[in-house]
Amino acid sequence: MFEKTTLKDWENLVQKQRKTDDIYAVLQKENLEGISVKPYYGAGGASLPVLPKIEESTQLVSYYDENLESEVFAFLLDENVENLSEKLVFINNKDLAEHILVEENNRYISLVDPIEDNQHAGLDEQLTRELLAKNFERNICIDVSLHQNAGASIVQQLAFALAKAKELTEKFGSEVLSKLSFRFAVGANYFFEIAKIRAFKLLFNEFSKEFGLDLWPYIFAETSKRNKSISDPENNLIRSTLEISAAMIGGADAVYSHDFRIENANSLSREISFKQQIVLAYESIVNVFEDAANGSYYVEEITRQFAEKAWKLFLDLEADGGFITAISTGKIQKMVYDQATEEQRWVAEGKIKLIGVNLYPAKEATKSIEQLYDSSRIKAVRLAEMFE
């Protein structure tokens, strides 16, 4: 029989190997999220409950291509496609959402967000009513993918998504909550991104209980553009594979891979980008689990931290008048700007490593942070643009 090994035994061993009494000072790493990450984990508190998905297995979404029509079940559409049969259709265009003819044997989910993210926009109530009148499974999308691509923190993304949902409930009542989909971009920090999706499930479920409901969110997750570069597109392919894996393990209901080529995209690169999902789903089988990370000491702990921090930020936004007020005053833009520019500084200093950009080989900066970012608006910026 093996002898029982305690956490203290492991601690003593690490102290001896690292030749230090303060192993936490040596092994703990700083992060931009303000999340406390231990160098190792033992049994912590009780596991969170299983966080369910809406879909039985994560749906693999492809940009529409007629050559894939017989092979693919879920398509993202920017333009109308007639005679689709027995498909899951994600509507990615406002005009298409307003005019599409719904076929009875298809399923329809809107990716159209009626709340724009600029100082002069609020909630488009007319568009929202038109969307709610459609015979879709999910009529309205709350999209925070732009915020991730602009450099918002995970805590900010979660709080913004919840604050947008609150704006809709105030105008259209709590019944709107069951008609929402949520769109997130998934970044490079693997375990943090798994925890992000799980944390939002906790947050949305808790939020729905404030209205006497017990709902779980429909989550559409896509690969980030923020950490991709023009050069070395093969590196982009590896990064996006990890992002899709994190989304599936975190429990997204649907996943979508952007083309791994920033420039010179073609039908082959689009097909390869989609087939990342196929490999993960059919060889790693990570899309079928309801909550694959449940019980992981590390992921459970950071899930709790993200949820707690995001709930606090959400309450702060509500106390200041809500999401639309915060956008109109420039508060949210400034929050994202501060976070994004700090992340860019970490890239410039090499604290965040991007292979082929600031490491192997290290390129010289061609643009300053001030040239890339604008504190008055939320815009997508790739970290590699500083060196391109």
C-alpha cells in the first residue's frame, strides 16, 4: 500500500528542491486578471454543482460553404441561403435576421446584438421587437466577443454580458432571458478561458433567480483574433485549436473557428479552420461532456474567483446606472482601454509571449500603444499589430 501523502509533505518537498522557505513567492505568477493562482492545489472546498449545457453536445459551426452543405449540421450565415434542410442556423447579420424566411425543419439562433458598443448608441428597441417576433429558438444575442478582441479582461467580459442582459430585462421583462444567446471570444489563457465560460453559467443562473427563474445560458464561443498574427499563420492554427478545446471543455453550446489566416484566406484555410473542431470532437471527444472541468481543484477555484469579481463589477455598473449609461459616459471604453494597454505593455516587455512575434524571433515594435488604442472607443486590436 502507498503511504498517505499530505499537502504539507508536497510543500516540504518543493521547499527542499527549490531551496527556499517561501515557495509561494518563487512559484506564484502575476496575472492581469487579479486572480489568485496557487503554485499547486490540494482538495479545496466542495465542488461546484455540474454546470449544464443547453445543447446535448457542443455544436460545431462552419461558415456557410455549399461544398460542406451535406457534411455540416450547423452553419453561420451572413447572407440568405435557401433550401437548407435539417440544419442549425446561426444568423450573423441584422438585415438577414429581419428578412430571413424560417423553415420548419431548421433551428435558428440569432447572433444579432441590439445593444451597440459606442457612445451614441443604446438599445435598439425596434430591432429587439422585430427579433422577438421571429420564430427562432434564441432571438437575441448578447455579444461580448468585441470586448475580448479589444483587450477587455475576463472579469469585464462577464460583467458586461450580465449588464447587457439586465438592460434587456428592464425593457422587455424577465421572459426575455430564455430567448438570449451569449457570444464570447475565447483567448489564449487555457484554464482561465475554461473558467470564464463556467463562471458565466454560474452568474447567469444566479441572475435569473432574481426573477424567480432557474435558467442556464446558451453560449456561442469563437476563437479570438487578439492573439493572432499575419506572419506564421500555422501558429494561429495551433492557438485557435487550444481555444476551441477550452470552449468545449468549459461547456459552450456551439463553437466557431475564425480563419487562421489573417491575410490571404481561401477556401482551404476556411475548411482547415473548421476541421479543427472535427478533430477535437471526433478524436478527443471533448464536446460531449456536460461539465468536463467539474471537480478540478484549480479550475473550480478560479471559476469561483471570476464569478465573484464579475458579480461585484456588475453591481458597480448597475449602481452607476447600468451598461448603456456606462457606455454613453465613456466609462466602459476607459475600463477596456486601461486593461488592453496594460496587456499590450506586457507583450512589449515580453511578459506575455507570442511565438514568432516577440519570441523566436523577436521583432522590433513598429507602432506605439498610443497609435493602436483609443480610450474613447472599443475596437479590436491584435497584439501582434505592434510588430507588423
